[in-house]
Amino acid sequence: ITLRVPEGTKDEDIIKRLNALFYKKWIKERKEYYEDSLPIYESEIERLGLKIEDRSMDELKEIVEKYVKKYEPMFKKPKSITYQAMYGIWGKCKNKERLIFNPILRYLSEKYIEYIVYHEMVHTYVLNHNPPFQRRMEERYPNWKELDEDLTYWAYLIIVKNDILF
């Protein structure tokens, strides 16, 4: 479990909060969940052959731009592409015109980077995950829901197992 608190928070305030019944119960539930899930995550990472890549941000930007250009004819050309550390998401599309990618993508294999770029490019066409979005995803990635699930294993591999944040 990673605990994030505002800078300057006193240790005794953190301990006091964590000793509250609600948080004790939550921590116990999380611990049990992860103890049960870890073997599954480990076997899925092995089955999928996931290996952390060691890329610079410049290399990531080249890969992202390559795939944005590849998919521009099918969708709307984004006005900007930026990179921002975001907790729990790989990328996002703002107002159908700005693409924002998580720098942690640099640790994924190129196959998954392309998938995430395509996903965000579809959002230049439709903002939410409604049926038109799903149809566009299925045109290129009939197994897109499986790939989304694979990203959960990537997150575990990068953040939990290798303690990489941003």
C-alpha cells in the first residue's frame, strides 16, 4: 500500500489517522486482496511476457508522435500532445483536441503504447466509452478489453513490483 499525504504532515497525525477503525479495516481488506491477487498478477505477467522497457522521455515522445501521425487520417489531429504524471491513468483526451500522456508509458512495450495512443485518438472522435467509441476500438483492436486488462498487470509490474512512480 502506498500512502500519499500532503507535504509537511506530521508522523503522529498519520499514525493517528491510520489507527482509526475505518482505516484499520480498509488496510486489512487491501492486504487480504493483494495476498490473494499477487500470485495471479505474477502468473499473468509471466504469461504475457511483460518486461519493463528502459526508454528516455525523448524516445517515448518519438513513439507517441509516430502513432499519432499514423492514426491522424482516421481521426482528428490533436492541437497538442503533452506529458503529465497522472495517478491511475495512462492518457487522456481533453475537449477532443488535446492529448495528455503519462510519462510512465516509457516503461511499456511499444505494442501497448500504440494501443494507448489509438485509444486516445478515438477520443478525438468521441469523448466517452459509448457504443461508437467501442465500435472504433474494435475496428483496430477486437481484443481491446483484454488489452485494457493487461494494462492492470503493467501497472502492477511498474509501480508495485519495481517501485517506479514517475
